[in-house]
Amino acid sequence: MAYYTINGLTGEADKSAHYKTMDIYQTFQNMGLNQKQTAVYLAVLELGQASVGQIANKSAVKRPTCYVVLGELEKKGFASKLVKKDTTLYTAAHPKKLLTEAELQIKELKTIIPQLESLFGKDDEKPRVAVYEGKEQLDIAYDESFAVKGEILYMSTLKLSQEVFQKTFRKMDLITLSENYRMRELVDESEEGRKYMEKVKGPFRDVRMIPKAFLPFEVDIGIFGNKVLITSLKKEYFTVSLQSAEINRAFRSMFEAMWRLSVV
């Protein structure tokens, strides 16, 4: 596995010395870049203007592969090349340019959202069941919860859920909550749960703890819109997504009962 290196540090053991390098890798992965593309982009970004050999050395990506990756980055708008005499040099796109491109894409997407929603909503009331298998697939199940208005309800053992739903927890910290988009969470009664409760509670986000008498609670339950997500958090990782207004109401009632018994 290649890791972008800074100030001469190389290898996986030195990841802690990078500027939160793995957060950068994860963000770029969400933007559609793989690890090698990210490593090469970051190398070009720090080098300024550099040859393929310099970039390959800096990124720890083999030179033949580096040529291919730089071509891919050019197509994506992350890099550009300049030929000087017999030498081809590459420069990275300014980070703010990437932000501008992303903002333009969002604006373009917003113009067609009403059409897409009209297509999506045709069968939205029909009962459906979907299964997401494998640890890497589980966050996908929760993506829709960030687009549905109303109140989102979560119930889980915090440590287990944070290990499994890393992307989802990062998104939860980034979204803007409001009167129309609220969140309530029930987490296990523990020191971690109390610290988490104190950290994230706000006007539109409330957290309480599941009493120890009801623990261990080793599944994660999400309730939003007309869906219920039930996730196995140990050994076999899978999420069952149930789209049903009746099942949703039943789980909301169970959540409310637990909420009344919860520890504040």
C-alpha cells in the first residue's frame, strides 16, 4: 500500500507523522480517487512543478504506474503538464480549484434534483427489503438518512457503531441540523457514551444512554423517513433495510419507550 510521505518520512509506520494523511486519503476516496491517485496528487502538490521521476520517488508509486496515474489526474482536472524542451513537468491543481469544481457540480445537480425526486418517489411507499453485506458496504445503507427531512433516531453501543460506521459518524458531525432535520441517539451507558453525549448534544441533537440493565446491545438501529435499518455489529457484518411505514411506526414506539427509561 502506498502512502504519501512528507519531509522524507516513508512507510506505513510513519502515518502518524503526516498531516492527518489518512483523513485526506478517505476524503479523496469519497471524491472518486484511489490511493495511488491521491498519493501522486499530494506529491505533485508539495513538489510544485516536477518530473515524473521526482513524483514517483516522492509518492512511492512506481514510475511506469506514475505515468498512467498522472494521465488519469489530468482527465479529472487534478493535474496539468507542461513540456519544456525535452522534459515534461507536472503541476497540481490548486486545492481551491477542486472546491470550486465540486461546488459547480453541486449547483448543476441541484437543477435536476426535482426531476430525479419525481422518479424516485413513484414507488417510495411500497414495502421493500434490502440487505447490505460486508463491513465496507454498511455506511452506504445510511446515506439516505442525510437526505430525508424529519427526525432521525439511532440506538446502538457507541464503540461498536463507531468502528463500523466511520463515514457515517463523520457525516453526522458535518451536517447542518435544524427544526426540520433533528437527531436523537440512544447509546450505551458507559464513560465513552457520557463523553460522546456531552460532546455532540445541541439544540437539534439530543443523546441519552441505554441503562446498563439492557446491555449489551450489540446491534445498531437507525429509524428515519419510512425506513428502519438493523445492523449486526459483530462477526458477521450486515444491514437489513426495511422500508415500511408500519414497521417504522412500531420501531419509533419502541425507541420512545427506551427513551423514557434512558439515563440523562
